[in-house]
Amino acid sequence: MREVVHEMFSEEQIKEKIVEIAEQINKKYGNEALHVIGVLKGSIFFLTELTKHLTMPVTLDFIAAGSYGDGTVSSGSLSVDKDLDDEIDDLHCLVVEDIVDTGNTLSKIRKMLTARNPASIEFCALLDKPDRRETQVDVEYTGFVIPDEFVVGYGLDYAQRYRNLPYIGSLEWIED
């Protein structure tokens, strides 16, 4: 069996969408400092490009949390492998995620971070897959809504592969 990636969103489409999202965030926060929290590892490409277009003072931190492991379907249980390095008390926080799937990961992250008393907390995701939603989660900034397909590229992976693709594509397994 071999894997084939079919392009869904080009590098150019992704860049245009990121600029749109950054403009919304800039409009909302103005010159107010923003603490951006990336959910590792998938968000790193998106977070890097997004923060380049933010005009307010930005600080960065990361959390490693997920529910996929090496599979293509969420396990439903969240593991936090790396917590934040910094306190977020009284900070305006923006959590940046690669994809919202079941909603379970972001729901649990929201609960965990809200308990730390940030001034505000909002979520931003490059991709939203609403057909897989199990837990309702509010995502204030969303790039693309996608169908229930397994996607890779631009930070998203399958068993740690394909993250480096400059586009987002659906992964298909073909019998040889």
C-alpha cells in the first residue's frame, strides 16, 4: 500500500488566509500585548507565519498536547507532554492550533488555561473539521473549513511525516 497526498490548499492560498486572520486579530487587539500559545507540533508553521503579520507586542509559549498519536483518528484522550513555560495570569492569550477535529483537545486546553486566570483567552485554528466534532468549542479565528478527510502538510502530519509540505493535502492510501 502506498500513500498519495492530494493538494487541498496551495501555499499561496494558505498565506492569503493567514494574512486575513492576522488582520482580524490586529483589529481586535490593537496595541494590546498578546501572549500567543502554540499547540505543538502541528501549529508551528501556522503560528510562525501568523505572528509575522501581527502588529501588537507578542510573546510566545508552547504546549504539547494531542490525541492522535500515530493514528488517523483521535483517541479521545488528551495527553499533555509539555506545559507552558510562562505564567499567563492577567495576559491576553491566543491559543494557535493546526486543526479542530473532535473539539476535545481544545476544550480541555481551554479549561486548563482558563484556571490560570488569563485576562482573556481566544482560539485560532488553521483548519476546522466540523463533521468530526464531539465537543462544542468556540474558535474565534478559523482559516479553512474542511470535510472529514485526513490531511497533512503545513505542520500537520501522519506518523510524524509530511509536516514539511508547503501546502495542505488529503492523504489517501492506494493498494498496489
